[in-house]
Amino acid sequence: MNLDSAYAAHRLFVAEHGQQHTLEVYLDYTCPFSAKLWRTLTSEVIPHITETSLGVSIIFRHQVQPWHPTSTLLHEASLAVEKLNPAGFVPFSQALFEHQREYFDEANVEKTRAETYRQLADLAASINAIDDRQAMLQLLDIQPSAEPRNAGNAVTNDLKYHIRLARAKAVHVSPTVAFDGVADDSVSSSWTLDQWKTWLAQKK
């Protein structure tokens, strides 16, 4: 599947022997089931694909769940990291899933948007996903205005791109997995590596 060059870091794995298939994973950083799938994918499935040369490339897709208000902020933060340091996108995504409970509704209900951005910038800096914390905050910054305009920030258009992409594919929940552009609702976040192996073998 196509991947805009501006978001090249979203390609989690590139098939070494010529891309034959594409696996897309639509994930939300605040979703426990997305975190579960991410862990299995990165720690077990990708090593299996590497070892067996299956010819499957893997792309991360954003699936923002607006009923969790901080979801938007976490996905914005990941896009800001990618702008500053593409190599930091995957490590920062890993950190977001590891720390996701810190961004659950109950943990953030009394925090302002700016406070959450600062917390996210601190997280990115702590794992060296970015070199300049202030540069990340500038990308996320929204200045108060006497005439509010809903202008967004420097990654708003990037977020819109990814949301429109998911909507165009009729993706409604996270996680959602698509193989060569076709969503497969049978894939579960609870799958073991053996279940993934069986499913991938059927896709050859």
C-alpha cells in the first residue's frame, strides 16, 4: 500500500526480498488492545517475518478514538516527533504504549491540553526520541487568541490526513488490521505468535 514519503517512519518493517504484501495496523495509543497487538507485533511477529522472509511489509496507521480526549494529543505528539526526528517515531510509539495508562481519561481529567503536551515532550526527550524538547512544543503549540479561529497547530493537517485515510478505508475501531488493503476483522489483539503464523501462511 502507498505511504506518503512525509510519513516514511510509519513503515515499521520493510520486506528484505522485495515487497509482495502489505500489512497495515490501525492503532490508537490510548487503546489497551492496540498496545497488546503492538507488543506482539514488534516482539514476535516482525522477528518471525524477518526470519522466514515472508515478503510482508508493515505500516502503522493512526486510529484516533475521540471518546478518549487525550488520544488526539498522543497522535499529534507522535507526528511532531516524526517531523523532528523520523528515527524517533517508533521508539516514541513504543513509549506511548508503555506509558498509555498515564494518559487514560481518569489520569488527565484535570490537566490542560498544554500540560499534556509538556508531559509528552518530556517523555519524548527522556528516551532521546527528540533532541530539542522546545522544538516539539512549538509544533504542538496553540496560542490563545482574542478571536478564536480553530487554527490548530503545526501537525493538525498531518493528523487530518491520517484520519481521512482511516475513514476512507471505513476503519471504525482499534486495533484494525488490513492485508493488502483489505480489512480482516478476524485478527485479534489476543492472538499468539502461532495464530499469527497460521494467518500469515494463509496469505501467501
